[in-house]
Amino acid sequence: MACDPEVLIDLRKVSKSFGGSMILDAVDLQIYRGEALVIIGPSGTGKSTILRIVAGLLAPDAGEVYVKGQKRLGLIDDNPDPITISMVFQQAALFDSLTVGENVGFSLLQNSRLPSDRIREIVEDKLEKVGLAGTYDRYPAQLSGGMRKRVSFARAIIANPDDPRDNPEVVLYDEPTAGLDPIASTVIEDLVRALQQEADGCGTYVMVSHQQSTIRRTADRVMFLYGGKVQWQGSVTEIDATDNPLVRQFFSARVDGPIQVAS
């Protein structure tokens, strides 16, 4: 008999407003171990807000967040979660004054007792995994947009080998292919899947994306968010079969339909 999949993160009736506007309205979301979930929907519908709530960077106005069955109280800085969750921001969010290697190894340099030569060895291994061998001493300004994205991936998967609890179990990607050309996007999409398969990597990820190729190539499960609610969810193979008018309009890029187009 097959076992039920393990729920790593569970959002229960989560709501969030900004400036009087309801962005999330009693949203339920379960993230299962080993899955690749992509959250889609028009701009401004709360997709990135969900990522930040999952990451513990933003607290919901109402509702509860459970991580491996443990209720989160406050933000991630208030009480550590039972698992490590890493986030890759849309703009890479690198420190321009630090080298690539210093950016990737920042958490180890700040928080571990590892010697500097050991940290460099770990960082160079992660850079090689994301296809950036030999870039340790370069600066972000010397890299292309796609390369900077990959640096942020290496930083997200860095871990202290002396503390297995520090190994990230979930990675959150906020628009990882935004602004990239189709070839660079394919490199990033392939990398996301490759990192998922790494034995010491993160087998679970949640992504926000508008890019059709990214959605189709990186998702196992797709969740459509609109009007503060989850309007549809299903496997990536069900996208073209669903009769949900929101999903059909989104993927056909039609102006006419239930999704209101901002003027």
C-alpha cells in the first residue's frame, strides 16, 4: 500500500492585505515532499506574497502556517522552523561589493565556524554545480543576468556540512526566468530540475512564474491564483485539457475573458 505523501508546509486559511486591498483571502496550500509546485496567475494576485509567507519573511494577517506539523509563531527570525527553507529572489539580490564566492558563502562566513579554505571548497563545489566554475573571484557586475541568477541558486543551496539540519529541504523561486532570453531561460529551467535531483540538493521547490516554457518544463503541480483565491490546481499535463476559463485565458494570452486586464 502506498504511503500518503508527507506535507512539509501547510497554509491554512491564510489571508493578507496591503493598504486595504485583500491580496490573499483564506488560502489553503499544502506543499508535499519531493514535489515541484508552480504558482501562476496574473500580476498582483499575491503569488510572491505566498512565497514570502512560506519563507517566514512575512506574517499572514489571519490563518496559520505549519512546517512539518509545527505551527509557526511569528517570523523565521523569531523561532526557527524544523526544516530549512531557502529563497531565490527575482532580482538575484546579490551584494555588489562582494565577490561571487563571498556572496554564495555569505551564510557560512557569518554563521559557521568552518575555516575559510573549507568554505571556499564548499562554495566552489556549488558554483560548479550551477555551471559557474572559475567565477569565485569575479564580481556580480561582471556577470550576465542569467549568470547572476545561477549565483543566487548556488547561494540558496549552500549548507554547513557539519550541521545536516542546515541543508535546505525546500527552495522557493520567485520568477527565476524573468527578463531572460529563451536560451538563458532554458538553462535556468534545466538547472532547477537538475538541482532537484541532486542527492544532497532540495527535492522540493515552489516557484512563481509567468513564463509558459518555465511553467511547463519545471512544474509537476500547478496552482492558479486569482482574486485572492486558489481558482484551479492540477498537474502540468492537465493545463491543456482543463475547461477552467481563467486557465484557458491565461495560457492563450487572450484579452477577452474573466481575467480583468489592467488599463
